[in-house]
Amino acid sequence: MKAASVRGPVRIVSAFLLGICAGAWLVVPFFSTRLRQLALDLEATRQELEQERARAESLSQAEPAQLTVREIDCLVLCADPEARLGITRQCGELTRHLLGRPIRQLDPYLLHNLLHGRKVRVGDQDYVLSVDAVLASEKVAYYIRASPAPPR
């Protein structure tokens, strides 16, 4: 008789724990996509912060009388948002040395060839950069098309 009376609460607790496990199993896909998007947003914000710090540092060292490069913007066209973010970060690192330089000393041909035809690796995929346009003034803007590199 005692064994029968214990089974009732055990069944209730077991059903409750099973419900918790099933609910957690159903919620994981929703939160994993949200966490992935938040990670991308965080990386983009860190990238912007790093660019602004570099910009502020170079502006503090620049001569005030000359027109200097104050900002560099790399606009990347790529279908994969994660790859676009990684390519933008790498392009920012490659062009960071231009900040604070006098605009008259910049060679347009070298500005274009700094990134054109360059291979970059994002994750396990290689991409080839094609610079469509470079606009040089106090803000240097690169318009870049990234396409997956052909297999070797």
C-alpha cells in the first residue's frame, strides 16, 4: 500500500521535470539565433569603437593647418553578413595607417591598389576583394565587392 502512495508524487514530479526539459528544448533554437545576431551586433559595435579610437588618436597627432584624413569607411558588398563584418574589420586594419595623413600626400593609384585584388580569409572561406571606387577627402570611402575565391 505504501508503494502505491509514493508513485503518485513521483509521477507528478517526473511529469514536471519532463515538461521543463521539453520547454527548454523548444526554446533553444529561438534564443540561439538571437544570440548569434547579438554577437554580430557586438562585433560591429566593437569595430566602430576601434575605428573611432584610431581616428581620435590620429587627429590628435595631425597638423591642424593641413587637410588630413579624418575618417575611413569601407563599404563591403557581400551576401554573407558574417563575412561582410570580418572583411570590413580586415579592411579597416589595412587602411588604418591613412588616418591623420595629409590628403595631398595620398596617391590615388596606391589607395585603389591597397585593397584591390587582395585575398582575405574569413573563417574557413577565402574572399577576393574588388575595389569599385575610392573617394578621397577628409573621409576616405572604399566601395568594395567581395566574392568567394576560386578553389585552388
